[in-house]
Amino acid sequence: MTRRSFLTVVILLAFTPAFAGTLRSNPDQSIDRIVANERALSTTMRSYSPMVETYLQRMQPDTTLGFLPAEDHYFLGRVQFQQAKEEFYLDKRLVERMAGSFSKLYSLSPVGFSAMIFVDRSGFDRKNYELHYLRSEFLGEVRCLLFEVNPRKDRKVPRFKGAIWVEDGDYQIVRFNGSYGTFHIDSWRMNLREGVWLPAVVYSEEFDSNKPQTQGPRLKAQTRIWGYNLGPRRESEFAEIVVDPAAAKDSSENPDQSPLDIQRSWQRRAEDNVIIKLEELGLVVPEGEVDKVLQTVITNLEVTNKIVLDPEIRCRIVPTTPIEVATIGHTILVSRGLLDALPNEAALAVILAHALAHAALGHDLDSSFAFNDRMVVPSLQQLPLFDFKHTPEQERQAEALALKFLANSPYKDNLAEAGLFLKALAKYERKVPNLTKATLGESLVTDNRVSFMSPIADAAPALELGNPEQIVALPLGSRVKVDPWAGQLKFVKARPPRIYSAKDKLALEVTPFSPYLVRLKPVAANGVPEDSTQGR
């Protein structure tokens, strides 16, 4: 029997009535395990304090594009577990700033943040719910048992209604899809620790299931959770540090530095301090495969323009949705939202050329960040400390030099889509200001006009949002995904979609999630996963 035939037999057996009969032979015990695991997750979550980000768009109908964003809201914070009341809470001052229905998503009500990560934080049990087994199906590589979930009619408290997917190993819920009243939630968990599935991404919409759909505005949101590994360092880590005395000795023939070298090292120290602090806050992701792509584009610009800078230029990524770029001396920060939305590599080159120009012109970071007292930033509330915007004159200088870099680069003949991207941002800005407004660095558009590399936009063709062949921006989540444990970014491995009409373009829009679930491989005695080739 070939390997393919063997796998086919295994998959067919997984869906045989015998397998379903095993579940049905003792349904009460199976359901009790599901309920107990969900209750245990509440206790497990007390050990973590991850970052949580929600970006929400209120949609309005459009005759050509189907629906377009009419309004947006944004939230970024650290979620904590309040053991006294056994509720999740977020910074109330931030919640108060959120208007209308968006604030309900995070209010301490049945439709709060806990409802986005738990099926029913206060009452998921057999007394309040009826669970009906439907079938088995795979989510990625994980075989799951699908249950229909209905609240019992004699309960007056608002309850979840929908379906749950339970992995067939330990009977833990890995996905639930349904509603709390008018709020509809599709919540996914990932296997981030051995035997532990933790909330990762949530897609939400608001509409009334009991009323016919109208052509009025709709609300939809993406929530991402990352940085479960954030928190105090383990005491055991101190014992794990090993220093080679021989390596610590100065073996250089020139142990001293010139004043210029010292000044450059001091500047780099300021950059390093900022990056380390942003990493601790979960706002700069660990280096990985995505950083290397950015570095390749920078190298292409440097080589073709004969640029040699000391210290070298490095690129890092901010895992947040707002579209922005920041230059911190010789360190360039690019947001995940910007990477997601850019139409092609040439458009990325335009962004990075501008940032490279700032570095080449010596627009350095405030060197006072080299003093560590400036790094005592206990929470996200002090983020205004990190403001890396440049003066208007510095922006003009960087733009002029960046245009020269691009004229000598391999991207010089492919800048039209970059210009269209900037034009699209300017057109959408009034509707989605929270998406286009920078937090740490530079916004690409201001007051509904292109304020970043405007000559590139001026040289681009006319913007035609109704033209299916003109792809000016991609939907959010098109290129990269966030690892919920360490916050590292990975590329989305999806086939380029075929666009049939203007409605398919979904430029800058929120869309549902569909993560490819896998089980975390056990770690062997040598500390290496048994199958280290499997990605998450």
C-alpha cells in the first residue's frame, strides 16, 4: 500500500460511524470533559497578560464595491485577569474613549472581552446549555468534534448560541462560532503550550439574527492576541547564563575608540534601549523571516546607490494594525498593517527609501534614550514618550533624497502602484482615520492628502476604485500573521486570489480569520521538538 493510500484509509476511518459511536456511547462524560476544560482555561489565563488589539470598521453599502468602511475605531492594551472578581478588564480610561457599540465589545457585561475568548465565562455547563454532536471535521491538521450549542430556554440570562469545535485528543475547545444577542463572534484558539490551547484571533460582526438584513451600516472587527510570553523573567534564567572568561578578555589590537566611533556607539545604544523596551511592551516583534525581506529591499537600495552607513541599517516590525513607518536613527520600524496593505515590493521600497534617507541625512534619535532612566516605562500608558516623528523640514529633505535613491534602484520602473496606494490612503482617510494615523512614527496621509512621498502619488495614474484590475491596496491580514505566543510575524501562505469584480478587492477592509491549526509537537529531552519542521 502506498503512503498516499494509507493516509486516505486513515482519514476515512476518522469519519466512520464507529468513531462517532465512541462519542455517543458516553456523551455525558464527553460533555463533562469539555465543560471542565473550558473552566480550567479561566484559571490558566490568570498566568498570562498578553497584548490585545481590536480594529473595527462600520460599513456602509456602495453600489460598485458592495460595502465600504464609513467609520473605524481602534483599541490596543494589555489584558489582565482580576482574580477578585474573576473578570477580565482593560484600562477603563481607554474604554471610555470608545464610542457607541464598539465600547460594548469591552464592557464588563455578558458581551465583553471575556465573551470573545470564552464560550460563556460565567456559566458554560450542562445546567445552562444543551450540546448536540453533529459530526467530525478537520481544522487544519487537527481533527475536531463539532457540537451545536443551545442555551436552555428556561434561563433568562443572555447566553451563547452557536457551535463549538473540540479537538479529539483532550477535548479542548479550539473554536467557537455564534452570537451573544446581536454580536456574532468567530473565536479561534491555538496550541501554544503542550496540552494548552489559548485564544489567538477573533472576528466579530454586529447584526440582529432575528431581523432581515437591511442595507444599512454593518459593524465588523478583527481582534488579535499576542505576547503570552510577556512578563517577568524567570529566576532560573539567571542560572542559565554562562560567560566564557576567555571571551570576555579584550584581545583587540585597538581597544580604544575615536570620539566619532564613541558617538556612533552612544547613538546605537539609544536605539537599542528603545527597541528592547518596545519588545518588552510587545510592540516590536522578535526578528524573523519577515524582517529579512525588508532587509533585502534595504540592501537593494543601498547597493544601487552605493550607500554605506555605520552602524548598519536594520529593520524591525511593529505588530499593530495602524499604517505607519518610524525611523529611529539607523533603525526602521514598519507596522504589520502597512505590510498587509501594500500592493507590491516596489511600494515597500518607496516606504523604506524614505526611511533610509532619514538615516543617511543623519536625522538621529534623541540620544538621551541612551540613559536608562528614560526606559523606565511601566505600562502602555506612557507610550507618548516614544514619539519618533520628524520636523517638516527633515521630511522634505528625506523625500528629495529618497526620490534619488528610487531613481537609481531596480524599482524605478514599477512605482505606479505605490503612488496609487498613497492616493487610496488619502481617499479613505476621512472614513478610517484610526487605520491611517501613526502612533509611533510617520503617517503617510494627513488631512485627506498624501503627506509622504507625494511626488510618487502625483506621478501615478488616476485612482479607479471601481476598476477590478487596479489593485491599490490589499485587505488587512493579506501578507503576515502574528504568532500569539511570542508575537513573531510569519508570512501568510495563501494562493493569490483571482479578482472577478471590484467587490472582490476589499481594499483596507476587515475580513474573517481562518487559521491553519496544528498540534504543538512534544519537546524531546534535548530541548528540540520531535518534529522541528512543523510550523505553527
